[in-house]
Amino acid sequence: MGELCEVNFRLVRSRSSVPRARALLRAKLGEWRVGQEAVETAELLLSELVTNAVRVAVPGDRMVGVRIECREHGVWLRMEVSDAGEGRPVVRWPGESETGGRGLLIVDALAFCWGVRERPAGIGKTIWAEIVTPAVVAVPAPTVADPSVMS
């Protein structure tokens, strides 16, 4: 199935965690030599997921968990964001004058697939999104016969 790269980290529930998550993601994907298009899409998706996680009401000082998994140098990426909030997020269709509520619309539009699952060992949920990009296949240059070899 190819090389698997994975990283896990925790973030405080603060607006400052969104750019921090993007920076950590960009650094890891650069280390894993992921293509620029996949990096940009992953950054936007992770930003939306972390933004939702830091906004949800949770008990106490719970943190936000992030897991990033990469296969085939970014051909397949999975991002998971866990929070201790109750309920399941739903895609909203906000009006033109509303300033928020478009995060899952963006996730739905950009991700190959996404979903929500209950956290197996705790309170809350994990929202995940996957990106699949075309594999860059090296095409060999056409061979040109040397005319002096042809009879």
C-alpha cells in the first residue's frame, strides 16, 4: 500500500490554535514531500475542522486532538480532529448576510470524503476528511532511433 506517515498533536481550545495547526500541517507535509496542491487543500480543510473544534462548547479545559495520516507522498491524506463536544455537526446553508457557518460546506466541497465518528475512549467525536490527489506518474521520454543504426 505504500509508505505511511502519521503525526498526532494536541491543541488548546483557542483561536490561535487554527494557524498553529496549519503551520504544523505545512511543516509535516513539506517533510513528507507532499505536492503543493494537496498541501493547500489540506490546510484549508484542517483550518475548518480545527475552527469548529475550538468553537464547540466542552466541559472543563479539554484540548483538541489532531491526527494527520499520509500515504504515497500525499496522494492520499486523512486529517482527523477530535473534540469533547456533544452532538454531530451538520452542513448548513447560511444566508448571504451570515458571516459564519460555511465550514462544513467547504469541507464537503474539497474533501474526497468526510465524516464523523464517536470517540472510542472518551467524550466527544472525531471529524475526519480525506483528500485523494492524482498520482504523479513519470512518463519516460520517447526513444528516438539513431538514423546511423537504421538500415
